[in-house]
Amino acid sequence: MGMTMTEKILARHAGKASVAPGENIWINVDVLMTHDVCGPGTYGIFKKKFGDNAKVWDRQKVVLIPDHYIFTHDPHANRNVEILRRIAREQQLPYFYDVGTPRYKGVCHIALPEEGHTRPGEVLIGTDSHTCTAGAFNQFATGVGNTDAAFIMGTGKTWVKVPPTMRFIIDGALPPYLMAKDLILHIIGEIGVDGATYKAMEFCGDCVMAGGIEDRMTLCNMVIEAGGKNGIVPCDRTTEEYVRARTDRPFEPVENDRDAKFCFEFRFDAGKVEPTVAKPHSPDHRDTARNLRGTKLDRAYIGSCTGGKLEDFVAAATILQGREVRIDTFAVPATTEVARRLKEVKVDGRSVEEILRAAGAKFGEASCAACLGGPDDTFGRLMGAEKCISTTNRNFPGRMGSKAAQVFLASPLTVAASAITGEITDPRDFLH
């Protein structure tokens, strides 16, 4: 029987000729990533189970990225970063992107590909649910808890059940008023937050393959919001050029067999989707910006692994160029590389950062910042009963801080348009 891309990667890493959905297998892990929130707990379990003097299975395959609670005075958060530093020293880990140093990167899911840690055909495991972002690079990438990560840290192996694959075929071209964020919110609205529970979500079709790598990252990033185990995209020249520019390590892409079996297929034309918004308090509480027109807002937020990439800010700049925001608008580049590029990339002769600052946006340091709430002094954190429109990926009560806040999820285009008017606004109002 033919295999899907996800099944092929898992079979290869299990040393088997083939695998089938539902099969439980041991696989070898190519990269393990952990951050400041889960790294200390993972290492504590590792030391307890493998011994105080134990060494990680492969120093070249463990990546430490502080990104969540770092620009804060909170002593507990700062202690976690100190523990990461101790881990890096004790294990002599070469891939530690420490805050406060020139190596600091920012949000792990964007830093991983920037630094060449995402490669087609590989297995990437992280202690973060949005590790699935890396499926954009034709690999099996998923999040695990501290205990599983500790076992990987000591053995380089993990135990998985092979997921069945759902296939999402997106036809047509992406209109100028839509982004990949609209497409994934549309999909989640269709199938629900549990519609892909423990399933692989494959994205393909003309729209996906014509899009850039960042569009594919956005799609794969939010598969977990539908309950998915992993997201995955076919490898093409776009993928290979991005990866080869960042690593000289060999890799072997995978593709579906002709007779691969899918448990579900959903096909739609991107041109028929409207600018989409997820209302409080769930990513599948779908509506359109047009229907929500006039909903008053207190804040706009552009950032996170979902919506803080370079092209997300470029899109926002096309709307904000020559205009001013009416509500507090926070801009947080995902990584230091994104922040650097915002000073260089121009829209109509002005840098993206210059456009956003002139419009009144407040810039924060590259990090997760308010996406996960955080301590009270976290940049952009929601502190009361505010209504916020955000490019982030979750809008559960308390996700961005206060449990009294209401968060609307949308694309950078919709967020920028709404920041100008102070109410939810269809970006087509500003695109001619």
C-alpha cells in the first residue's frame, strides 16, 4: 500500500519499509528543541531518570531557544533562562541562542528555519505545540511534553502512533486582500478545533505551492488549533532554495505515493474566501471581517510565530503606509532577523519599520511577548477587559493576559486595517 509524506518520514526513521495509520513505532529524532518555559522541567526529568552526570544523546541535535518570558523582571522567568544557560554549559551545547548576546534569535519556530535546523524528510520534536510550523519544510514536526522530551534528550528516540492524513487542496491564487492566515482560519472554521485530532494535515494545491515559505509556515503553524498532530507541505524548489541557503547538511525530501490513502479531503478555491476573523474565545469561532464591521476595538497586535514574520509586517505596511492608527498598536518581530529586515525592506520607498512607527505602532523586542500573556510587565500584555485584534494563533480566555479580555484573530492585513479605524475592518476598504 502506498504511503503519504508523513508516513514515509516516520517509516524511514523507524527503519521500516512501510508503516500504516494507527501503528505504534519507535522513531529516531533528528532535532530536539526546547525553550525557557519547558527546558528546565525537561532537563530536571532527564537528570532524574538518566543520572546527574548523564549527557544528551547528541550535542549537535539539541537546540535551546529562550523566547517566551525573557524581557521581564519576573524572578521565576529569569530563573528559567539561567537554567537554560546551565544546561548549555553542562552539556556543551553549540546551539544555544541566549538572550542578551549577539546569538539571541527570538521566537523558536521562526528561529529554527532561519538557523538551518529545519530540513526536508527529517523529524523535529519540540516542547511547544506550535513546533508543527516546521512541517512547511516537508518534515515531520510536532510538539511533546517535558517527559517525552527528556527521554529524547537521553536516547534520541521517541514513541509515536502513525497519524492518518487529512488533505487540504487549495486551488486558485491568493487575492491581494487575503493571506495564509485567512485560509487556515477558514479551514479551522470548517472542521472545528477538534476536527483534525491526532491527524496529519497536508496542504497542497496551486495556491499553496505558488505561495512563499512563510505562507506555508502560517498554514502549518495552526494545525494544532484544529487538534492536528502535524502539518506538512510537499517539497519544491522554494523549499530547497530556502533550506540550502541556511545549511549544508544533506537532506532527502519525501512525496506522496500515487496510491497513498487519505482519511479526509477538503478542496476549495482561495479566491472564494473572505478576510476571516476568529471571534472570542476559540480559533474555530469563524466569521468574516465584513460581517463584524463596526466591532469596537481597544488594541491591535502584530507578532508571534503565526503573524510576526517579515511578510506579515510587509503586508501590514501596505495598509498603514501614510495613515495613522486610532488604537494602541503593538508590533513585535518574531526574531532579530525579522527585526533587522524591517529596517531594510522598503514599501514605496520607506522601510517597513519606518512606516509602522510613523503610523503610531509601538515596537517591542523580538520574542513571544504578549502572545502567551506572561508576567505583568510583558510588552503588549492585555491587562483588563480590552478588545484586541491580533495576528496570533489562540484566543482562549487569558491567553494574552487578562481573562476579561476578548481577542479576535485575523491576518496582518485585517489587523492593520482595523488599527486604523479602531474597529474590525475589511482590508479591502484600504486596498484599491
